[in-house]
Amino acid sequence: DAGVTQSPTHLIKTRGQQVTLRCSPKSGHDTVSWYQQALGQGPQFIFQYYEEEERQRGNFPDRFSGHQFPNYSSELNVNALLLGDSALYLCASRWWDRTNTEAFFGQGTRLTVV
Amino acid sequence: SQQGEEDPQALSIQEGENATMNCSYKTSINNLQWYRQNSGRGLVHLILIRSNEREKHSGRLRVTLDTSKKSSSLLITASRAADTASYFCATVPNSGGSNYKLTFGKGTLLTVNP
């Protein structure tokens, strides 16, 4: 049973560019969330997708957008990259209607903006 | 913004000793979860404790929850070098099943010396 998979593992982009990160949820999960983790900090919630709609959003600017596909996989897009966007981006999946269960995380994408 | 605060920020112990980490949070919760992270990679779920539970065990892990003090503790008994990692607590708010976003603290860096 495959867990949560993210691609790519590492990415280097130039300031002002755009980036797309990808996530495949754990088999059977229908809800995907994205988190940003700066160095030395805990992860911060970006947004959550269910039934191909953004259901909840954290305190991130509109430069951060996402998408969920019919197979439940998801993309995170960041436009007009800033140096401060350098971080580990984590994807987590779960079942929408099971609040008292854990989220499963992928290994993350390390984004470096230069 | 970070809801939880882990204490201590860093902990160094010898193999075989017990490690205790504490977490405080600010708002009403549905559940609290502990995660482990090795070397800035993905998060591994350790244990989930619901708001109506006071203590939970899983192998060498013991978690307590005091909702009146809005605090939790994670005890790792008989620690091993392989337990070296960052440990995060994360809360799920008590505001409906769809409002599942994990709010993390900054984490405790545990080093277990052989």
C-alpha cells in the first residue's frame, strides 16, 4: 500500500518564477492538505482540498494556489516566488469524514528560491 | 501562526533514559497528535489523543492530555539512538468535522546519545 508520495524531492527556482509541486494521497484517502515548513519551524497549514474544491485556507497569499484532480491527487502552485518561499512543502492526506484519525504525510519537497 | 509551543526546544539524553516533552496550546481542540520528523523530511504520526481522553499508550510512548491546562506531554521510555529526531505536537480544532487543519508547535529536538 503506497503512502503519500510527493514530487519532486528537491527543486531550485529563481526569484519571480513559478513552481508546481505534486502529491498523490495514500490509497483510499480523499482529502489532501498542504503545509509549509520553514527551517527550524513547525509546519504551517496552507490549504485543504476535498472533492476538487479548496475547503479551508491558512494565512497565505493568493500567490499560493492549488488543485485537486478526480483521482484525489493534488498540485500546489506558487507564483512570483520570493526568497522567503524557500521551505519544505509537505502534503498530507486523510479521509474527509474521519476527524479523529491521523493525517499521513509525504516526504516533502524541498524548495530553494535563489 | 503557531498554536502550540513545545518545551523544551532541545533535549539531549543518554540511551536508556526517558525523554519527556511538553506541549501547550491555546484553543479548544478535538484531538491532539504527536509527530516525529527525522532530518527535515516527512512527518511520521506517533499517537493521537482525543479531547475526552487523559492518557494513552503506544509501545514505549505515553501521552497525557490536560484540557483544563491546555497542555500535553509525550514520554518516551528507554530511549534509543534511533529516537533522535524532532518531535511536534499538533492540534485539530473543536469546530466541526470539516475544520481539520493541524496547527503545529515549533517542535522539540531530541538527541539520544549512544
